[in-house]
Amino acid sequence: MVFWLSACVGGNTHANQKLTEQASSAYILETSSLQATKAENTAIPISDMTQYKIPVAITWFQEHGQGLQIVSVLLGQDMEYPLISIEEKKTVFLGPAAIDSQSNLYLIYGHKDNYISKLSLDGTITTKHVPFDKSSQAVWIGETLVVVPLHSTKPTYIVDTQLNIKEITPSLNVDTDAIPGNIGFLGIADAANNLAIWVFSRPVRTDSGFFAHYRLLDLSSGKVIDNLLPIPAFVENFTPDNDPDGRLGTQVYGVDPFSESLLLCYGKYTGNNTVISILDLYSSKSGKSIDQQERCCLNNIFDLRGDTFIENLAPESCSGQTIQNWSDMESTIATQQFLSGSKPSNDWIVSNGIYWAIKSNQSLAVFNTYKLLESEYDLPDDLANNLRNASTFQIGLAIKPH
């Protein structure tokens, strides 16, 4: 028997399916007085930044004495950011890197104590202690970093480019029953309009049927918009029946709030004690599937990035490496020609909803707002082979269109 797992519906019920808003007063300033530190100037002077269309940086950990150093390079310009020395050898990155319009680089990292640092090409580093931990999801949306702690009662954190930290209480991942730490996915709904999205992976059941539950965070106003979208009914206890169109369990991987399309994964009984999984791009507006793929979709990770969703390889999953669009699940960028092939674990696709980048074991391809190839860079020859994407190696993309 093929054993297929999915998050199933618990006892949650939501009577109200209308939009609700939490007032912008949910923002609460978090105070911190950690003093900025200044490092030795290791940067190469800037000559003319306007000649470069899309700044992109790479940053990684390397061993240094009894500890580590964070090394950061602005690609294509032969410029280095100042080094960060770290004593704790278990330190990792806690979220994506980013570059502002002044080419300052932002890094979040830590182990037991966690920090955000702002690195300038003039050699200065400003560092601030942050209250979020390793079990968080984080995205840059415009000039704002959004961090959702996953397994705690902590709030959602908002960090600007001056390293000011604010809180949203309750956190985006706290459901209407006030249960914290619900499983879900933080993404970018619309980078141009500063909209973050949190999608609960477990569907909601009401007297009216089954629904996908998601929240939009408008970073310009501070408002949180709560919404439900109807999805097909499914068997909650995974008991196979003879219905050829029946669904066994459903997991919600993503929502496009503008088209009201959803990315769903469900099980389908095919007889002989066999259950296959179906990845379903479903239109909540029409009540029909836009496209379906008979493929494993267990434990996959889909990054929601504006009008695309990205799939990367993930442990204990059968995922691929694609950039697909919400309209028909077709590839938005042909990724295969930019991937390693022989060493897929080194490959990585990232986006901040404005730009997209594809990393192989030897190069980094950068795509513009039209998803056209803008530039391709060779990675440094001295990069360690044991670097892990996201945790010990990061890509910094520009957080504003150039």
C-alpha cells in the first residue's frame, strides 16, 4: 500500500467567511538599544553605481580561527562588503539577504542569539539584536522584512531598513481559535504594493463546506485582511471509497488572492490499496481545476512570489526545481538550462517578487522584472563545497526595481 500523508482538518470552524480587518494599531514598537558596531573598511570604492542595472550579492560562512566569518560580495563589480566575525560555529542565516537602493546589504543570522546587520560598501556595519528565532519564516517585501515565528507565541515582526522593529499581535499564523504556531507558508502576494501573504496549510471546515484560509498583510497601512476561499470537499479520515473523483485529504500550498486560484495537494484512490497524489491548480472563482499533475506533492516547499510560485528541492520530498505561474501552472522561466543537473543539491531558485535568480554549483543567473535573463555570473572558485543553500549561503537581491 502506498502511504500518503497530508495535513487534515481538525476541529476548527469559521462561521464568518467575510473579510475582516485588524486595525493598524496592532503595530507595537519593539525597543532595543544595542549599539551599532563599526568594522574595518574592507570595501572597494564605488565608481559609478548607475551603470549596473540589478545589484546582486552573495554571502556565505567560512571558517576563521575558532569561529566563523560571513563573507559578502557584490557580483559583477569586484566589490566586497566588510567581514563579520562570529564566535558561535553553529550560526546560520535566518532568512533572505537583501540590497537597498544605496547598495547596503542586509543579513539576518544567529544561533542562540540572533541579529540583523546592515553592511555598507564604505566598510561600516550596523548590527541589532532581534527577538525572532531559527524556527521562523522570513521574506523581504520592498524595504520591509517580515518574520513569522512558527513554533511559539511570539508576534509577527516587521523590520525596516533603519533596523527599527515593530510587532503585529496576534501573529499572522495564529488562527481564529487563538492557536499559535499553525503550519503554513509566508509569501509575497504583491511586491509592488507591499502585500505579504500567510497561507494556512490546513483547510477550514464550516457548515457551508471546506475553505482555504489565508491572510494578507498590507505593509503600507499595517492592516491584516482575513479571508476564506472555497475548495472541493474531501474525505477527512483518508478512508478510500469508490468515487473516482473523490479526494482523500487536502493540503493548501498557496493562494493567489487576485485570481483566487489555489495550489492544492490531495490523495486519490486508484484501487488495489493504492493512493496517488495530485497537485491541483484550482480556481475558486469557477469551481474548477485549471490544471492537475499526477505527481508526488508530499512535504514539498513552494515559495509564493507574486504572480509566480517557486519549487525547490526539499529533504524527504519528491520536489522539483521550477518557476511556475498562477494562470496555468506553466513554467515562467525555463530553469533547466541554468541548473547543475549533476549536482542538484547545489541548485537554488530565489525571488523577492521583483527579481528572480537561479543558482547552480558554478554560476548565478539573474532575471529582471519581466523575467528575462539580465545577467549571469560565475561563482567564486574558493566557495566551500559544504555550503547549504539558505542556511550557510544566501543571495541578496535588490528590494526596489532599478
